[in-house]
Amino acid sequence: MPRILLLILLLVSSVTHANTVLILGDSLSAGYRMSAEQAWPRLLAEQWRQEGRQVELVNASVSGDTTQGGLQRLPPLLERHQPSLVVLELGGNDGLRGLPPPLIERNLKALIQLADKAGAKVILTDIRLPPNYGRRYLQQFEPIFGKLAEAHRLPLLPFFVSPLIGENGMMMDDGIHPTASAQPLIARQVHAFLTPYLEH
């Protein structure tokens, strides 16, 4: 194969790899009780497309997923898509089920290490639980994400649901899931945070 053709193929492969974003999340990213077209990951991908960015966004979020489920699903996703960025948005369902915070932290650490080993940059999403889960549990759960971000030098995406709480029409009756009307606001939040990492 001529050297110039080989160089072109390598460059194309590099560009494709550098612009693949994988979101591994739960119902907050999967579009709970709405179509995939309404969910914020699809809106984010469309915004990047309108800006002329060559970004492939793979939304591998599943409603109800936990960190343990993520550990089972992530390896084949990494192999198939070879992302340069992995957005981890897991842990909420673990907390809602009252799983031990050390176990949640251990699973998240393993997810980070899997993505890092595959050559992907990890963006960790901060997660918050409703206050009725008890002060003692929240004091153990909520520091997990900042602690891991600091230990692994990861960007920590702020919990994108927080600005929506108390806003009219932004949250479903369960008080946990954002409505379809809230999805464009989430997309803008995540866009502002993630886009600079595409430049890198």
C-alpha cells in the first residue's frame, strides 16, 4: 500500500476515534417516558451537528441501570465504539436502592479504570439523591463523585437535574426525572461543559 494512502487512512481513523462520545447512564440520560428524539443526548448531538462538529454521540444509557450493570455493559461498548470521551452518569439507582456507598464507589472506580485503559477520557457526572433518603446515607453517598474525580483527575459534570428542581413543568411527578420540556435546558448545560473537551 502506498505510504500516502496509509497515512490518509490513519488520519481518518484518528479523527473518527477522537470525535466519538459515549454516554453510559441511566434513566436521566435515556429519556425516561419520552422518545429518544426528545432526550437531551439527541439534542446535544444535533447541536454539535449544527455547529459543524464531526461528533458521533453514542447514548448507551438504560433506564434502571446501576453501576454493576454498567460494569457488564461497558467493555463491549468500548470495543465496538472506541470512544475518546466517556460520560459516566451512573450511581443514582444504586443510591435509590440503598446500596452500600463503598460498593458504589468501588464500581465507579472500576468503570473509570476500564475506560482509561481503553484510551478514553472520562467525564464523571455528579449525582444527588432526594433529601428523604436520610442525612446519614447522603453524607456517605454524595461525596463519592467528587472524591473519585479528584483522585483520578477527572472533570466532574455538575448534577444537571439540580437547576430544574422547583421550576414549573421541569420535573415529573416522581420528583426524580426531568420532563421532556427540561431536556433542551439539560442539553445546553451539558453542551457548555463537554464541548471544550472535544477541542482537546
